[in-house]
Amino acid sequence: MTASAAPTYYLTTPIYYVNDAPHVGHAYTTLACDVLARFKRLDGYDVKFLTGTDEHGQKVEKSAQAAGVHPQEFTDRVSQNFRDLADHMTFSHDDFIRTTEDRHKQACSEIWQRLFDNGEIYLGSYAGWYAVRDEAFYTEAELTEDPNGAKTAPSGAEVEWVEEPSYFFKLSAWQDRLLAYYEANPDFILPKTRRNEVISFVKGGLQDLSVSRTTFNWGVPVPDDDDHIMYVWLDALTNYITAVGFPETETSEYAQYWPADLHMVGKDILRFHAVYWPAFLMGAGLKPPKRVFAHGWWTNEGQKISKSLGNVIDPFDLVERYGLDQVRYFLLREVPFGNDGDFSHRAMVQRMNGELANDYGNLAQRVLSMIAKNCDSRIPEPGELTGNDTALFDQAVALLGKQRELMDIQSFHEALETIWAMIRAANVYVDAQAPWKLRKEDPVRMATVLYVLAECIHHLAILTQPFMPKASSKLLDQLGIAEDRRVFDAISGEDSMLVPGTELPKPQGVFPRFAEEQDAGAGA
Ligand code: ME8
């Protein structure tokens, strides 16, 4: 391993259950991480971006049984669908972990052993409710009864009564230490509303947690007691340290990347990440992660997304229909990150046509075509700058700093809003300066206006790369920006501006409009 001078940034997605095909919710979480990973790489960080699949537990075992195949064969097949999705969405993860890999089983055995040796785990017996769908234990008080008298978990999952010998993790002893950790690290859980929910849950008192099961086999055996397999959440959470080389902590990536900078999760699994996981880690003598961000939940045209309702949004179809960059943009622009959101085809088409094709696409297309026509397809030589010119320049130059601030708190929608404020300002400037009128009367001024605009598009295209890699790269090609000049450093240094005289290729539109008549027939 070579030491690197660059600051590190380690971020992870949840590892997805392989009981079913990937849907838009899975694509969303990984997309958010992908955008952040790309942003940090462009900003000079040494990034490790991890995703993968959660392949053990009763839920996966049951799905394999239903499909009539061995769980390993089943998980091989379904895990591949998640890899295919990652390829299709051009996710830039550095590692894809599967919990059925040997490296992971070793890490699980080791964390168990450390917890056991530290007196954090004891043998007892569990009698209580379990929801296979959530792979979670619930207390009687958390359950509600449906009209048929069946008990359900807060998530709506069915629960069953379980009585079996079980190892327990002494979670009850961690209340004060967890609260102290939240207090000392106010940004450990974001958004703030979620942080408050976790704090009140922990303040309400913690019970010891059952961490082994005996009634099925599909999992990692408990060291020295083959009758038990590890609770799937202890197994699953450990993936985040497996992937950096745990149990080796000195000479592996662990030394570089742990503690993780960010675990990105959906709000459904916040408790596992913000309560159990830091307690497991501290109990094993390891550092907890720096941040857990819990984003919101997508519905489809106002309805909960569920297989039984038949309204699952297939990300492959979405990309096929609207284009990858369009889907990437929409998902992160439509909903304030952290809030719940509703997917609608109408909203998708509106943003695609209004914000991408009209605002951004037209700006670039107009400016690049004028340069092609009136400036011999070369970056024009600017004359003296007016107050309006420098105001727009200043806005462009300030954009990077704002993006850094907003991306550091995972505020993707605000980052995009800020970029769009710049796009709108540039469009207002084009209309006000009307460079097409200047061609005959004042060609020097025309060249200046087009230079200012090209420079703005330069900044915009660099900064939209994490969100829309393909379209941004096409724009950068059209501005004649070399591959090695596309990092953020290249728009902040002395020689960061476009070089007059640079020859440009023929301009091409990068954001096609979506035909409205297709929109009318758009279904789920
Ligand atoms: O929970 N809207 O896996 P999982 C937004 N294996 N995000 C959604 C979503 C929706 N409608 N549906 C799913 C597990 N997600 C465990 C994780 S981690 C150590 C183990 C996303 O396949 C969201 O990120 O059920 C959610 O947290 C995750 O998928 C749940 O994936």
C-alpha cells in the first residue's frame, strides 16, 4: 500500500438484500453516493466508495427456498442484478462487497470474538417478536394490530413469535456512551430531525439485543458454537470494515480509511446504523463512523412502492426512457435530500424539458453556436470587462466554494439549485447583452460577451460532472477542455480561464427535449 498525501474520503451505501430485483429506491441511495464520490475525487480526495449485497439471513433463505434453489445459487444470481444496475447507472464504486465472501466471514468472526472477549456478549434465550422482512426484533409496545388481528411492525411487516437460545449483545449498557457520542459529534446523524428521533429513542432506554439465531442456517456461524449463526444485521454492518481489510487494521486500507466519513442509508435502517453499529464498534474497541445520513422515501405517483401494488419503478426502464443523466439529475433535484419524495412522470418531463433542455442546454447551445458562427469556432479574445461581466464572472468563481459547503452536508438539491441560479443569471445576461446584435456594430464587445459566457459554461460544466457525467463531458469537449483540466483545481487556479484562440469542435445539443405527446401516455 502506498501512502497518499491526498485527504481520504470513505463512503458507503447500504448493502442491499438479494431477495428481490433492484428498484429505484436502491438506485437512489447509490446515486447519491456516486455523485458525492465523483465530487470528492474531482476535489482532490482519495476516495473509497463501497456498495454491495447483503446475502445472509432468514429473508434471503426464504426467497431462495421459494425459488427452489440453494441460497448460494440464488444470491449469485440476484447479486448480479445489483452489479448490472451499478454498471447501467455508471456508478463509480471502488468495491462491491458480498457478505458470502470469505474475507467478510473472517471479519464477522473476528468482530464477534472481540465483543465476546470484551464481555459484551452473553448466552441467554430470546422470547419475543421478529419480523423476517425487516430482519428485526420488536417489543410488544412497538406493534400494532391490523383489522384481522395480525400483529405488525411499525414498518408494516408481519411479525412472528420466536423462542430460542440466543446470544445477546449488552446494548443496555451503551445508552450513556451513545448519547455522549451524539453530543460530542453533532453532525454524526443527519438530517437533524432524524438525529433528534435517534436521541429520543436512546434516551427511552435500550434493551440487550439478540445477536444470534438457531432456527435456520444461512449465515456466518458463531465462533465456537456452531448451533448459532450470527444475527444478519451484525453480519451485514460489519461489511463496512471488511471492505477496508479488517481484521488487519495496521497495514491494510483500514488505517487509511477508517472511520468511514459517511454511511448513506434510507430512513428505514437508521437505527441499525446510528445505534447498534456504533455500539458494536465501540464494544469491539473500534472507532464509530463519522456520519450516518438517512435520506427519505420515494413513493410512485403518490403511492407506496411495493411489489404487491405492481408499481415498482424499474431504474433500467427509467434510464431507457429518459436517459441516464436526466434520471440522475431528476432524482437529486426533485426532492430536498433527506425528505420523502414522490416520483411522477410529469415532474420528470417538466424538469427534463424546462431545466435541462431549456435552461442549461439552450444556454450552452446558443453560446457555442454563436462562437462557431461568429468567432471562427475559436474561443474569442475578450476586450475590456464591464460591471455586468465581472458580476457574472464572480458568481461563476464563487460557485465551487458553495458546492463544497453544500456537498459536505449532502444537500444535493441545494447544490443543484445554486448551479441553476448561475444558469439563469447567465441566460438573463445573454438576453440583456444580445451578442447577436453586436456582430456588426461592436464585434469586440460581442467577443467579450461570448467569452464571459463561455467561461461561465466552463465552470458549470466542470461542476455538473458529478451529477451528469456524460452531458458535462460532452460540454467540456465542446469547450476544448483537456481531460486533465476537468478537476476542480483547474477552475480555481491562476491559469484557470479559457484560452482565447483555442479551436472548438462543432457544437452539438446535449440535453434532448422529451416529446410532450409521449408524456401524455406516460404510465408508471
Ligand atoms: O435494508 N425510497 O437492505 P434493502 C428510497 N440489507 N430508498 C429506498 C426505497 C425507497 N422507496 N426502497 C429502498 C437492507 N431504498 C439491508 C441493509 S446495510 C449494512 C444492510 C433504499 O435491500 C434505502 O437506502 O432493504 C434503504 O435504506 C435501502 O434501500 C434498503 O435496502
